[in-house]
Amino acid sequence: MKIQVQPGLSLSQIPGLAEALSQAKHRQFITRENSLLNLTYDLCGIKVRTMTVRDYVLLERIGSPFVSRVEPEMADLALFLWILSPNFNMWNSRWWLAWPRTLAAFLYGRKVSSMFGSNIPETSELVIVKAFEYIDTMFYDSPPALTSGYESCLSYLTGWFDSIQSEYHFTSNQVWDMGLPELFQRLNAIRQRNNPQVPTFNKGTDEIKLFVLRGLRSKQFTLEDLAQGRVKMPTFSSN
């Protein structure tokens, strides 16, 4: 995305803009590099895995507020953290141990409640914010939605599986267990390889540029404000 302000005022003359763009570029680089590292993330003392395709479908099927981006309750938080817990897959693979698996989920829920549920929403607010930031990280490079004007007869999963398996010949289980950040990076690579002219999107740097353009168009600030450093640029922290 290109940004044009006005002849006579170059980007280098806008205090804070170069630094904000550099910080956003670094975040983009780190986020994309992390997509292949299968990391765990710390959400206020609770460890969660990189979200896989299987995790996402499960969360979507149960209507998790974190996927639909609505305000969650404590039970929603506990279930979200349990599904993404490193222990979740271990217990689910032991299909012959039904009651211990149920007990493990119950005890995990009690643990989450004791950590964050003593004074709702104050004690749970930070971990909920962290959970939504985690979601943002998982979907950082998700492809833009189709805007063709008609409804496809194919599920989004069909598109994901078809693209990855056609290009890389992965098994279905390999796709199911692929981290979402890696999946989205691979889908973007496929799209750019097949159509080099396709526009590229960088959420961090594009957001900063849009902030400047929208601020000028809506008259929230002027070119003079930009030139004099009176506009605080958005900042991004590296993951």
C-alpha cells in the first residue's frame, strides 16, 4: 500500500512515522518467522499452543466468543484455554480413558477460575485481552475474504485443503495439524506464485498508513500537525 500526503511534505518530514513503520515491519517479520516455529504462548501464566486448523474448526463449531470476537464469560475462557493447552491433545488421544479425560478438563477449568475468576471482570480482563491478541497473531496473515459477489458452493476448509494438498501433496492429517499462521503463509505464497501481480497486504504498516490518510481526510489533524509532530503514530510491539 502506497501513501501520498502532499507535494512538499515527504514521509521523512513526518516525525515518528518512519519509526512507527520500522517497528511495524519488524513485527511483521517476526510474526511471519514465528509461523514456522510451532511456538507456545504465555497468556498471563497459562501456556497455549499455536492454533492448528483442527483447533480453529473445533472453536468455530462450539461458537467460541474468541473466534467470533464477542465478549466471553469465564466458562468460555476456560474452554478456550483448555482446547489450546499443550495437554489437550495428550488427553484426547487417550480415547479409552473417558472419565480421567473429563476429570482433567474439570480440574483445568477450576485452575483457570481460581486464577482469573475471583473478581470478574477485573481479574480476568488482562487474560481476555491477551487471548484476543493471540487470536490476532494467529490470523495475522489470513487471506482476504472472497468478494466476488456470489456465494461459493465450497466450504472454506475445502479451499484450504485443496490449495495445500494440490501444491504440497500433504496428507489430510498434516493439514489438520498445521498451525494457522503457517497455513496462511503457505496460502499467500501459493497465491503470489500463481499470480505475481496480486496485491500484497501488510497489516501493521498498512494500518499506520491508513491512520495518516484517514486522519487527514476526516480532518482529525492537518498536514501542519503532521509536520510539527503533533500527531502520535500507532505503535506495535513485537511478538
